Amino acid sequence: MLNLILDLDTGVDDSIALSYAALNPEVNLLGVTGTFGNVTTDMGARNALAVLAMMGRSDVPVFEGAYHSLTTESFSPHDVSVRIHGRNGTGNVVFPAAERSVEKEAASDFLIRMMRQNEDMVIVTTGPSTNLASALMKAPELSSWKGRVVIMGGALTVRGNVSHFAEANISQDPEAAKIVFESGLDVTMVGLDVTMRSRLRKSDAQAWRATGTEAGKAFAGMLEHYILNTIGGDDTYVHDPSAVVCALHPEYFSLLPLALTVELDGADRGRTVGDESRILEKAPKTRAAVNVDSGKVEKELKIIGEYFTRIS
Ligand code: RIB
Ligand code: CA
């Protein structure tokens, strides 16, 4: 059983990643922490609560975190995020509102508390790394924490998706990502190198809708919006769910040990690269996923459709 915390900017692929984790019998989902990114932090947290309710997992606590990056004073979603994830983060499909609210504790405090209690745990971030960086800034001793971190973000062997070099999650808060990569924590980067190799398809959406369930129909509409506004063909990338699959099944991925850092300046801002100042390190604590058995990732995600069938 994998003890897991998900740190999400709950848009479309975050919702699918959350569903996969919430429905997976191999996962003990300890909590969800929310950040800005695809949507504002409060909207993302509401989406997480709504998704958990649809998955029958209203037992999982949700915590609100950073409202903006470490170097900014405010945040509003970028036009491209609104197009891809819809105005509400769920592809403009209106999910039934959850009948509960977020917890009072701040996301970074929850992360600190859980890291102190539990070394046998994985934190998966699928948005900007701000909550985890804030936790490390508040409690620097946690850099010796023995658990694992898996980050959906970055691009090592392919171009970025917001600039030539930068991927969206890293680009939203490069300083935070740099803190996490250089912290000494055990970090696996699941970037565009692998997330673009696996696919969710229109046929998945059609099968979800065919279950006739409210949840299946809502998820189908959300996925179809995402497919249309990302690639625009018959399928789309599997960004955030790939990170959760990697947390559970690192053996599905080719992992390159590398002392990772993030460029902060100029046209390279937000670029994830190997840090030449640490190139002699014999056993780097960070690694980048550079290839994946996409068939295995796609098979894992069948859990979601099976749930819709089960409740129909
Ligand atoms: O670059 C892809 C990432 O950006 C995903 O996490 C997506 O949800 C957006 O946040
Ligand atoms: Ca995300």
C-alpha cells in the first residue's frame, strides 16, 4: 500500500490523476493539497472536493495552499489554461458541488506534519511546486526526509510547452521548483519527455459516457473538452496521471539519475537541466523519466472507467 499525498492545481488532467489515485486499492490517499496553476487555488480545491465526492471518497481531506508563486504577489489563470482546462478547470462541465469544505490547516503545514510523521510516503505534485517549497522553507530539516517526491513538470529531452525550454508547472514558479530539486529530497521528474508518450482517447470518453452515470458523463465531457483544446485530434497527453502511475510503478519508466536544477534567467527561465556544479555527484538524489511503457500507463487508467461501470 502506497501512502500518498497529491498536490494539485486541479484542472482536467489533475482531476483524472486524482480519480486514479482515489480509486486505486493500492493507494492510501492521505490528503490533497491545492495550489494555483490551471485555476485559482480556491477553485482548484473546490474541484478536488467535487471529484472526490464523485469517486465516493469524501473521506480524503483537502487543504488549500499557495495563492501565487514565491516571487509574485497575485495570480490569475493564463489564457492558455482557461482554453485548455475551461473557465472552471473541469472543461466547462459543471460538477455537482461537494457538501464539505477545505480543512482549516494550510497545505504547507499539512505537508510538514505528514512528512514529520511518515517517512514511508510519496508526495506527487502536478502543479507548481510552491506548496512543497514553502514547507521546506518553513521546516528546512525536512530536506533529510526519507520519503519520495514525484513531480509532474519539466522537459529534458523535448521542448517545453509554454516556451522553447519551459514546461507549464515549472514555468509557473521556477524558484520553487529549483528549491525542491536542489533540496536533497528524493525527487523523480515526470516531465513532457514521458507524459506526451501516453494517451487518453475519445474512445475512453465515449466508454465513460456509455455507463450512463452522472460521474461518467461529467468526466467524458471534461476529457472531450481537453482533447479538443490540447491536440485537437482523437487523443491527448497523459501529463498528471503519469506522475501518479510513476509513484506506484517506477518500473514502467526509464529513469535517468541526474542532479537536476532549474534555470531562472533569460530565455531559459523555467528550463529543467542537469546541474554542472554537481556533475561529479556519484549518486544524485534526483532523476528524470526519459521513456515509458505507455501501454502499461494507459492500462492503469482503466480503473476509472471500471469504476463508472461498477456504479452504473
Ligand atoms: O504541462 C502540463 C501540466 O500543466 C499539467 O500539470 C497540467 O495540469 C498543467 O498544470
Ligand atoms: Ca496540473
